[in-house]
Amino acid sequence: MESGYSTVIIDTGTSTIKAGLSSDMYPRVEIPTQTPEDYANEQARPIMERGIVTNWKRLEDVWSNVIYDKLGVKSPGEVLIYLTERVLNPKANREKMLQIMMEEFQFGVVSFNRNTTCSMIGSGRLSGTTLELGGGISSVVPIYDGYALPHAVQCLDVAGDDITEYLMSMLHQSGTSINRDIARNIKESTAYVSTDPEIDNSLLPNIYTLPDGRVVSISTERYKCVEPIFDPSLLGLKGPGIHQLIAGTYKRLESNNPYFRNLILSGGSSLFPGLQERLHRELASTLQPTIKPSYTILPYRKHLAFYGACIITSMSNFLLSQNTFSMAEYEESGPSLVHRKIY
């Protein structure tokens, strides 16, 4: 496959889309995947649910805005587009992604990778366990030598968007009605993970000023809104919390390879203060005493998948990877090509 393509990276998540050039090492564009209009239109299907595309037409419109208007791509045939996807993404969705990028946008080369693998590479490692806390899904993914091990993957349908909704619900019960965008801003500026509820209950409230000038007192909601990632039953859901997911992943791994004990935190919902301390405490009481994870918590972990994608696409042998597809290959084999070549 020929080299010399410029490379565009798009990291499409349930909540946000991050995009830029591989030379940027940091997203030029970061926009909501779904607009307020999308949320307001109850008849329309959301663009994504739990990291899986459910409204391709709307996503194609958003991608078009990012590619042409935000990034200024003029000649897609001379561009390699690198797309991240969630772990365990259905094959049919990956096929549709390839079809859109080749037929609608006509990129010269299309490549895929899991966001968790990109995050691992972005941390400077090839092996370890990624705890990805995004907007729509939380996942624990063990990776060895740059490849995810699907049999040991654990996922939880509680993530950043659920925390936002839970915060909205609690504030509404206390007499404060706000929209989703304001709730997300409150979450991002005030929420944290509790390590000692007794102390947290005695703290003074945080004062937040709404755009209309109203003042809201945020008290125990600051930490209670995050609790569902450790206890999904708070949202009426059955299943394990993230610490139990990690324990489940370690249990499924036949190898006692110490590499897997290196826990990489990534995604926007990994930014909550107190998360590492709480994880350490919960895992200490959940794992066998001989298993002691180490933690890699980087300041740029919100964009770790994008950063890792930049590193991957800069490698000299990148175009030889199995998950890279040229227009010539696509014209010969069609969308099913993705099933024969993909990692």
C-alpha cells in the first residue's frame, strides 16, 4: 500500500467526538456527539447508545461537519481516516463504518482500532489492563502485546451520561430543574468519588451559579452521583461495579502475567477526583491478597485514545497492519472485506 497519505483521526464516543490530524497529538475538534436538538426530538433515535451506532444518517451528518467544516478536508482520496471503536463493537457496525467512509466520503485508506488499545499505546505500553470510563459504557479490557483479549473483557452499562442523568434526578428531587448540558457542567466541575462518606456528608455545600443567575447549592449530590459506577443497583440495575469488573477480568485470565496488573485509566469519566483512592480500597477487599494492581493515571487520560491513535499512525509499518483498507481493496471486495482482514 502506498505511503504519503495525510492522516485524520476520529474518536467517536457516545458523548463526544474528538478529531484531528495524526500530527496534532491532541484533538483539534471536540464536540458533543448528540446536540440538544437530538435530545429534544423524542421521535428520533439517538446517534449512539452504549458506544454502538444506532442512527447512521445522523452520525454521517456529524462526521461530515467534522471532516469538511471543522478539519477542512478537501481531497478525501488523498487522506487516511483512522477510526476508533468500542470493544466488542458488532461486526455489522464496523462494516457500515467502512462502507460510509469509502462510498460516501471516498477516503483513500480507512483504518480501525479499539479505543482501549489506542489508550494502552497512548500510555506508552503494549500490555496491561485498560479501565475505560466513557460517556456510554465502562469497560475493562486486558491487552497483551497490543491486542485485546476478548474472552476476558468486562463491560458495564453505567458511565458518564448515567452519572449526569442521576445528578439531574437528584437535583430535581431537591427542587432544582436543569437541562442536561448544565448538569454535565456541574458534574465536571464539582463531582468527585467519595472515599469516606461520613466526612463527605459533613462538608459545606458547593455553590454553583446557573446561566440564568440562579444559585444552586450542591451538597452530597457531588459524590452520590458517581456512586452507580461502583453500585449499579442505585440505578435499578443488576450487575457488578467497576472494581468487580476488574476482579472478573483478572479471574478470566489464565495467565498470571504481571503485565495485566498495570491498570490504565482512560476516558472522560476517569477524571473524577478520588477515583484512584476508591479503586485501591475496593480492589484491596475484592482481589486476592497476592494481586496488587499498579495504576497509570495520566493528566491527558480524557484524550488518551486519540493520543494513542496518533502514535500508532506515526509508526513506519502502520500501513501494513491488518485493520487498514485501501480504496482498491474495497472496490474489489466491498464492505465484507472488513471481516476477512480485521484484527
